[in-house]
Amino acid sequence: MIFDTHAHYDDGQFDEDRAELLASMAENGVGIIVNVSASYASCERVTDMVRDYPFLYAAVGVHPDEVGDLNEESFARMKALFTREKVVAVGEIGLDYYWEKESHEIQKKWFIRQLELAGELGLPVVIHSREAAADTMEIMKRYAKGLKGVIHCYSYSREMAKEYVKMGFYIGVGGVVTFKNARKLKETVEEIPLASIVLETDCPYLAPVPYRGKRNHSAYIRYVAEEVARLKGLSCEEVIRQTEKNAKELYGFSAE
């Protein structure tokens, strides 16, 4: 079964058909989904949702574009959510210099605080990094030692991907790999070991070809697996089997 390591089913785009869509996942070959928070407000939503679906798990953290909502009080409330069942990671956290919504210094502060929280809790991290390659790597080398995690929606060079792999991190590959102009990501997938790749949707965003531009969901993740298989010269079944194993190791699931 396919393991979708990164989704956002609390997003408003799923309000009309969320239950029906999630109920269809098994028949579409999707076995486990990690629902990832982004805003402070979404942290509680994702931990509530997992109660209703046995195959759904949660990651709790605040995206760099949303860290303006964090202070010591809200951070303490977020931290308390990790006592809830089925919370398996800290994320998504990191740096985003594309939108410039929050200052670089504020982003760095809360990125480091959330990395330290992951270390304290013994949980993996889900890393968001956009147009912030050097600063992300610098912080990761200093503050993420001993942590497991995934570089979500990877968009940098194959050389940097290899560096993250050496550090023990997985590379998250989603719908972008199916885009014709995604040369850097395709090269990265070709060159890093399959044992270091996990599949993700980032739904409702970044739907793969042939659904590019439409609302994404986990049933479309097979197109990602097929493209990874093509790039690696493997069968789709082999890619699904290995990436499921990788995802279970990443999030601390049993390997059966």
C-alpha cells in the first residue's frame, strides 16, 4: 500500500467531500496518510481528525509563513498537543524566503525552537524550505543532529540532496516530479538511493500530471510512484514497497 507522508486534509478545499474522499483511500491503494499542520490554528485540527480515521496520523508544527502567530504562550499550547495519540512528527517547519511573509530572523528563531522541541520529544521533523537553501542547511547541521526527518517537497540540487541523505534525512517527492520542467528534481531522484525517498502529495496542492492545476489528493500519488519508477528503471510496485518501508521507518511505525 502507498504511504502518503504529507497531506493537508484539514484544508478548506476538502470541506465538501472530505469524509467520502478519505473513505475511498483503501480502494485506491493508499494505506497510511500523515496529515501535516501548517498554521498554528491547524495544529489542533489535525490532531482532532486522526481520531476519526484509523489510517490517518498527525504532524504538529508551524510553517515559516505562519510563525508570526507564535509566542511563548501559543508555543506551550502547541507543545501540549504532542500528548495526544497518533502525533508522529514535528512539522511542517523550516524557512520560506519566497513570500517574505515573516522576517528571516523570526523564521529562524521558531525553526530552531521547533527543531529543539523535536529533539526533546524524540520525534522526526518535516522540513519546509523554499529559496532558503543555505540557511536551512546551516541550521540543520547545527540543530538537527541526531534527528530523523524528511526534506518535504524537495526543490534544490542533487548535490544538496546527497548531503541531506548523508545526514540521515529522507527526500520528499511529490507531484512536481511529473512536471516536464522539473529537471532538478528528476535528476535528484535518479541519483539518490530509493531507500532515501518517500512519497507525498502536499494535497490539496501540487497535483501531478495529468491533474496538474487541479485539487490534489492521495489517490493521485500513484502517478508520483510511476514517475519515480520510470526515472529509476524499476517497477512501480518496487517503488511503492520500498517507499512505504522508508516512510514507516521515518515516522517510527512497525515494519510489518
